[in-house]
Amino acid sequence: MDITTMKKILLVLTSQDTLGDTGEATGYNVAEAAHPWKVFRDAGYFVDFASIAGGQPPQDAVQQDDPVQVEFTQDETAKASLYNTPKVSVVDPAQYDAVYLVGGHGTMWDFTGNRDLQKLVAAVYDAGGVVGAVCHGPSGLVDVELANGVNLLSGRKVAAFTTAEEEEVGKKDTVPYLLQERLEEQGATVKVAENWEENVQVDERLVTGQNPQSAAGVAKEMTKLLTEVVREQKAQEEQSAQELRAEHDAEKAADEEEQS
């Protein structure tokens, strides 16, 4: 990452519009996109969108009593970006300092096992960026292998939509697998809170949340991490500049001594 191109975050959305073969409509969870979008935008970050299949991604119902969701769906810039999103397969990960995987039941079908998404997530993390996911979004973290050959989830402390919450919404027998169990199979420790209680987990540069109530919290923790990355880069640049000045001064002193 380069400081001159910092402050750019990619939100990835599902393209799955039905719950398997049930015919029941689904899509990305609007709250889980809207609240982080607002947090990132208010913090001064540029926000882009991408989806698995490209085009206009399907969305779940908008809660009209949530002003942030209403603002998100009415914002002209967001609407234009969502009208024709690029496929994750054509996204250049080097352009982004963070990637955030928006939840929604649809992700359980098209995030999981998508090699292009796995490569995107790994590339951002390997480059020192921040990876975030909420609710069903962590399905996109499954089988992500980093450059060192280690599974991203191995040994991690994470949060995601729980089996208890899946049971409460009546989708336990509809989803292709139970997310909490799959994450644990990947070597992660899933931290569980009460149903619909905010729960955000931070493990190095991986930030995850349990449910829609955790979406804004995930985004806030991601911005904190990104701020730390900027500070570290600035400190490194300053140190390099000081070393260069010291080297130049030493060469200048040596030249003056030789001339005398």
C-alpha cells in the first residue's frame, strides 16, 4: 500500500438472489452495507462496490425506520456505483487498503468457494491491508490461503452469524451449511454473543461481526486499524528520510574534509 493512495475501501456484495432452490428472494443485507458505508464515508474514505457476478446486486428489504439505510439507498453516488458493480474477478486488489464482506443469506451460496474472492481477500491482507466481514459475510473467508501458505482463519478469533441465530430465523435447514460450524472447522475460534447482540472481534488485521447489529462496529474497528497503518507508514517514511539525510550529511562532511 502507498500512503498517496490510502483511504480506499471495497465493499463486496452477493449476487445470489434466491435461497437455494426454495424460490425465496434474498440478496445482500442493506443494513450491513449501509452502516459501514456511512462510517467509512464519514471518516473520509472512498468506498467502492463489487459483487460476485457483477451488475446490480440483489438486496434484501430496506428498513424504512432506519435513516442510515434510507440515506444509503437514496445517495446518488452509491446508487450509481451499485447500478453496475464490477465482478470481483476483475478487481485490482492493489487499489484497496481494505475489503469488507457484506453479509446477507445469499453469500452462503456464492461467497463460499469463490476462488476470485479468496484471491482478492488474500491479496489485500498480504499487502498489509485490513479485512472485515459481518454476519454471513465471513463465508467469504472460508478457504482463504495467504501467501505464507497459512489459512487466514487458522487460529483466529472471529464472530459470525451463529447457529442459534440461524435457528431463530428458521433458515437452519435451508442454508447449505452452518457458518459457525464451518468457521470452527477452518481452525477459528468463534466468539458467540446472545442472539442479535452486538459482537465485534478483532484479530490482527481481521475484523468480524456476528450480526447486522455489529456492522457499524466492524467498520469503526477497521478505520482504527487503517489509521494505525497510516501512522506506521508515515513513521517508516520519516525514519527513511532521516537516514537518507544522515547519509547525505556524512558524504558532505567527508567531501569537505577531503578538500581541506
